Amino acid sequence: MGIAKLEDAKSSQSLPITKPESRLYMSFIHVAFISLLIGGLMGLLQTLVRSGKFELPWGIDYYQILTVHGVILGLVLTTYFIIGFHFALMGKTVGISEKQRKVTWLAFWVMVVGTIMTATTILLGEASVLYTFYAPLRAHPAFYIGLALVIIGSWVAGFVNWRQLYVWKKQNPGVKSPLAAFMVTINTLLWFIASLGVAAAVLIQFIPWSLGYAETINVLVSRTLFWYFGHPLVYFWLLPAYMAWYLVIPKIIGGKIFSDSLARMSFVLFLFFSIPVGFHHQLTEPGVDPTWKFIQVVLTFMVVIPSLMTAFSLFATFEITGRKKGYGGLFGWFKHLPWKDVRFLAPFIGMLAFIPGGAGGIINASHQMNAVVHNTIWVTGHFHLTVATTVILTFFGITYWLVPHLTGRKLTPQLNKLGIVQAIIWTVGMTIMSGAMHIVGLFGAPRRSSYSEYGGTEQASEWIGYQLAQAVGGTILFIGILLMIYIFVKLTFFAPKGEEEFPIAEEEEDAEPTPAFFENWKLWIAITIALILFAYTIPFVDIIQNSPPGSKPFDFPIGR
Amino acid sequence: MSNLQEKKTDPNQKKEPELKGTLISVFLVGAFIVISWIGVFVLFISR
Ligand code: HEM
Ligand SMILES: [Cu+2]
């Protein structure tokens, strides 16, 4: 009692996606797949170099390719794919007007111009500063300006999404917003609030400093602003995968959404607890008060709650659907899952990878224990499970239906089979590469390092076998990337014409109605900002007041 | 335009779905997390 309930929208939220819309959404996805190919090639080269059996030709520097890899896969591929997917979900559930579409094209081109500027500086060797661009390493100003344009373009895209929901709500007063649109709005809010941090660092600190207008830069402030953005960034990658898990997977397995309210609550909790936690990337940073590190570590651990809520809800969807189909026993329901459908299998492997991925994350964030893994290749192994497996395999799983849906083609049984092979190749390659990274990381092998014998120390000689294993895994992964590109090109240009379903599940028939307070956006934003102010104000003032002198730019050992 | 459908059943009569497998699965995930954590914690202590 007491809690106002929302009316359900007309049961199936399914608007047709028109040709011009498709072209817009596909443009984002095209950039994502071009990035996959380029970035994947760099990944392969990195593992080969680190095996000690291969040297980069033409004087190309290791940090140049590592910067390409990190920027193009971590920042470009993810952001473009996510925006394309966001728009597809919004178009399907709340619709898009012609004007909104035009503004989104503007956002797309601003982002593309920025991406080309940044990519060019990196390829010319003028920005070998890695995707974190830590000061005092200095890149060419065009690198930072390009990044700023990408961020600004992505904001415009996000504003359009908010406008889409706003217009829809005006037309449907008192009706609960479609779950998909709710989730997209949370993720774009998360992205906007978080990227204000890097935008500030780039616009106020890096651009004037790289242009020579400011002589020095406050290194700790810039790193703190980066990680204020850097952790929510990983949730910005992850939440679209969760959207697919909550909305799409139930439909593909022939089931219903377990609980609309639980899904909304978990997204709200991710919004709250993914931003005020950036210090967990700075646990070894001198100059940050340990008390505040501890407080942010505690806040970090809060995301365990929505994560396990998600795990519970997924298992429940599987079990309820299986039992309805008549599979009994404790785990009998496992058998009904559509293992031969790549739209299910690829994201499912992604879910499995998130179990060790999440466990690793908890270890990384455990304040003192972070010292065991900090700056070791364990960390690289960790995020190749989370982003490069969980997120990427789910995105591949989305691609198998979204791309043919948008291009008016069909996922043929043959392409489905190739997709399954692709998912298996990825799993094998990543188990080898990420497994080797985890183990040798615990032995102290550093990340972000080219091949070195470290002056012949005995400890370093223990690492080399694992580096060879990483090269084997990396080669298998690269084959997986080539196969995925082939499938993508097929689905985009060559697969037979037809109609592919846009699978969005519905709620259980007798589900409890969703409480109205979920539509209280002002409340969610206010709590988010309050948590950020709580976690950052005092330590940030402390950082500024007690800063050491700023640093002049360095172009060496890496930079430009 | 309003769309007040009669779909609410009596909540007391609703049969709760059987979710034993789900419960055990989530416990297994939790156990995996705890075991991994302890593993690295032991390493941390022993170094
Ligand atoms: C063929 C597949 C891939 C291979 C072989 C590969 C390999 C590697 C290696 C060896 C490193 C660490 C190098 C070092 O620290 O010195 C690395 C770093 C990284 N990888 Fe990958 N990777 C692959 C795919 C991906 C994907 C799909 C993503 C993201 C979606 C990704 C994101 C990153 C990021 C963000 C870094 C960190 C770069 C840095 O430390 O500056 N990788 N990768
Ligand atoms: Cu983090």
C-alpha cells in the first residue's frame, strides 16, 4: 500500500525502424567494427612483441601500438557500438523524430572528426601516451582536442536520447517508460556525469598545457579527474551488456523478464555507486588521504549488490523458463537453454566470464590487496575478461540480430554456425591469454611493458613462458576477430534479404506493477550528485591545497 | 486512451515460482568470489 503504481504501456513496445533510422544506427556500428579490426591487429602485435620472438618493423614504437589498441578498443569501439545500440533500443521503444535524427547525425560527425584527429596523431607517433594519457606525458594538442570532440559528440547523442524519452512521456502521461528506454537513460546519465570529469581535465588542463599556454600541469588533479571518469567508464561499457541480458536474452530463450522493478533498481544502484569510487584506481597514489581511499573502497563494494541482483535475476529467468517447459530437478532447466543459437551462446559465455571477472575486480579493489596486483599484467588479464569478453561477446551476440534487423537481412543457419565457432575461438583464445596474464601477474610481471629481460634477473626469466602463452592466445583471438569481421560484412551486405526479429522480452503476466517512484529522475540525479560530493569534495580540496609544484610536459620516454 | 486492464490477480493466491536451482547457483557464484579472494589474500599475507 501507499506506493503509487505505474500503468503498463500497451503491452508490446515495438515500433518499426525506418530505413533512414537504420542508416544512422548502422553508421555507429560500422565505426565499431572497423575499430575492432585495427585494434585487434595491434593486440596481436603486442603479444608477439612481448613473446620476444618478434620486433616491430619501420621503427614503430611499442607504446604507439599500445596507445592505438587502448584508445581504439577501449574508447572508440565501445562508445560507438553503445551509442548505436542505445539508439536502436530507443527507436524501437519510444521512437525518434526526424529532427532528433538530424541532431544525432551531427553528433555522429562531430565524433568522427574527433576520432580521426586523435587517431591521426597517434598513428603519426605524436601521441604515444596510452589511453589514460597521464600527465606529465604530453601528446600533440590535436590528440586532446579530438578526444574532447568525441566526448562532446557523445553528449549530444545522449541529450537526444533524453529528449526522445521526454517526448514519449508527454504523449503517454502516467504510463511507465519502457524498460529499455529507462536503462538507456540511466546509462547516458552515467556517461554524462562521469565524462564531465575528463572533459574538465582535457579542456582546462591538457589543452592549454599541450599548446604551451600553461607552463605546468597539476598531475594529481589530472589523474584524479581521469579516474573520476575511468571507473564509471567501465560501467558505461557494461550496462548495455546488462540491457541485452535483462531485455533480450529472456526473449531468445522463450521466457519473460523476471522482474521489471528489480532490473530498474539494479540500474539505479549502478548509477549511484559507479561514480564516487575512482580512488580505487589510485590506491597506490601518494597525495590522496588514505581515509578517503577507504571510504571510496567501501562505496566500490556496494556494486556487488546490483551485480548479484543481476546474477540472481538471470538464473531465475533461466530456471522459470525451463520449469515452464517441463524440465525438472535442481539443474534440469539448464538443458533447455538454446545452446545452438549464437544470439544466446555468445552473451551467455560473456555472463560466465563475468564470474571470474567480477571476482578479480573485488580483489583489485580490496585496498591493501591491490598492492599484490597493481600495475601487473593481472590487471590486463582482468579487463580482458570484463570488457574484452563479457562486454564484447555480448555485443557480438547483439550484432547477430541487430545488424540483419537494420539491414533487412537474415541471420542464416550457416552464419549462426560460424558465430558459434567464433564464440568458441574467442573463449579458447581468451582463456589462454587472460589466464596466463592473471597467473604471471601474481608473479609480479608488469603491464604496459614491451619485451625486456630486465637486465637478466631470474624473476623475469620465469615470466617468458607465460608471455609465449599470451602470444598463442592472442593469435587465436585475432583469428576470432577476422571471423567476426567476416560475419559482420556478410550480415551487412550479403546475407539473404529477409526480416530478423528485434527480440525484446515482456514481463511475467502476473508481475507486480512497477512502483511510480522509479520515474523520479530528479531523485536519482540528486542522490548521485550527493554521493559524488560526499566522496570527492574533501579529498579534492585537500589535493589542490597540498599540491606539489605542477609539472612541465615530458615528451620522453614516451609521448611525442 | 487509458489502459486499465484487469490483469491483477490476488497476490495471496499467486504461486511463487520454484527457484532452488537459482539459489544454489547464486551461492556458487558467491563461493567462487570468496575462494578467489582468500587465495590472493593468502598470497598478500605470505609476501
Ligand atoms: C585480439 C584480441 C586482443 C589481444 C591479443 C589483446 C592483447 C592485449 C595486450 C597484450 C595488452 C597489454 C599490453 C601491455 O600492457 O603491455 C592489451 C591491453 C589492452 N587491451 Fe587488449 N587485446 C585484445 C582485445 C581487446 C579488446 C577487444 C579490448 C576492448 C574492448 C581490449 C582493450 C585493451 C585495453 C583498454 C588495454 C590497455 C592498454 C593500456 O594499458 O594502455 N583489448 N591488450
Ligand atoms: Cu574501477
